[in-house]
Amino acid sequence: MINPFLNFLGFVLSIVLGIILTFFYWFIIWWLDRFEKEPIWLLALLFFWGAVVVPALAIVFELMAEGVAGIVISGTPLEFTSVSIIAPIVEETFKGIGVLAVVAFRDFDDALDGLIYGTTVGLGFALTENILYFFGNFVGGVPVFFVFLLRSIVFGLNHALFTGVFGLFLGLAKVSRNIPMKIIWPLFGFALAISMHAGHNALVSFFDIQGVAASAGFYALTVVVILVGVFVMLYFERKWIREYLWEEVQNGLITQELYRRVYSWSCLTKETHVLFSRGWEAYIRAKNARHLLAKLAMRKKAFHRTGNPTYLQDIEDIRAKIRGMA
């Protein structure tokens, strides 16, 4: 018999550690985005969408869909339909809407940005869903800390991966010059996100420990593939920054030293050194200058890709801010 006190302690620890782990995962993802950080306010908004809005909508629509499905089927087929078909479609649809809503933003530059936005929504949703699972298992007398180990550690990045994959392909669509691919990439990404979600749910719900092991192995491999993809995308971002900022060096807007610092792989380490050697204000100036210059490079690339004149105004505005910081 489960000790009620130990289960309560596990419940509290699961919530606290679940929150800490979620933000730890998000910090790692944010840290990997080396050169051109996404706006914190936008990431916070997407996290809120995933943590608050999506769970509320998902509960309503999943109950409605299960009610309709229950008219036709029952028993194990209904349970399988609910877990492996209805839940993945409903949840990935509403999570995906959050990423889709920001695709027109000029801060959404490429596939890496889409991955960052998608994983942020997914982590927000995972946090709320995990807390609900912890509470449900606590009330049901199940050892909550065991549930925590599975949901927050073994499968802690699942929802981030599902929606991150959709965001990545949405980013590929944004930079593509091929009109059919602008439609095909998001549809493929959405189908892949649902398939990954459905496969995970089916494996862990209906195939016991073998299913859990198979799903854990698959998602460990997926994390490795995504990390490799991130470094490939970072390579191209670095290449674009070098290419599009060289003109600013030639025109005297920035020094070669600053130019090299913007695309350096160790840019964050160098800024940390500034913090400890020259103080907070110098650190903020260095960080803001690098962010502005990286944004300038990406706006110039976007103008080169699209020819959209609105990017020209952005370019001049950023140049004016950089001159003002000199």
C-alpha cells in the first residue's frame, strides 16, 4: 500500500521539479539559438498559449469528439481512438495555430526560428498537462514520483518535439521561393507532428513496458537528429551574418572586431566575460549591439530573398539605432 505522506511529497516535488525542468529545457533551447535571439515577449506569449489556452481548448474539443466517437464504438477501440487519434489531432492543431499565428512576423526568419517557437508552445502545453497528470495520479493513489520520471524526464521533450517539428517545416515554407512548397512543407510538418504524437500515445498506452522503451528510444534518436539539424541551421545563420554585415564594415558602421564578435560561436561566452570584467551596463550594451547587428543581417537577407520594401525601413531603423549606440 502506498504511504499517503510519501505520495503527497512526491506530488509536490513532481510539480516543483516539473516546473524547474520545463524552464531548464526551454533555457537549453534558447541558449542553442546563438546568433539572433527571438523576442522574449513573443516567446512568453507563445508559452502562455501552450500552457493556458491550448489545454482549455483541447479538453473541450476532445470531450466533444469522444462523445461523437462513443456513439459508434465503445470499449478498447474507443479508448484507442481517443488516445491515438483524437488527442494528437486536437492538441497538435491548437498548438500549431499558435505557431502559425506568428509566421507573418518579421522576427520569424527561418526554420530555426520556427523550431524555437514550436518548442516553446510545446513546453508550455507539456507543463500544464504534466501537472494535471500528477494531480490525477495523486488523487488516484498512484506513486506520483514514478509518473514524474516518465513524463518530465524520459518523455519531457515530447510535446516540444511534436510542435517544434511543425514550426521547423513552417520556417522552411517561409524561406522557400517555390510556391507549391510553401503549402507542402507546413502540411508535411503538421502530418509528421500528429504521427509522432499518435505513435507515442499508442506505444505507451497499449504496449506496456516494451512500448515505453520503444517510444523512449525513438525520441532519444529524434532529439539527436534535431540537435544535428540545429547546428546545421546555425551554420547557415552564421554564414548569412558574415555575408550581409561585411557591407556595414566597409561603410564604417561597425568595426571589424565587432563584426567578428557577432558571428563568433563563442559570442555568449565573450559577453559573459564583459559582464564580469566591465559590469552590467557594458554587458547590456554589448548584448544589445550584437542582437541589433544579427537582426540587421537577417533583415537584409529577407529583403534580398523577397524584395519586400518594408524590410528596407527596418534596415534603416536598425542602422540608426546602431549609430545611436556608438
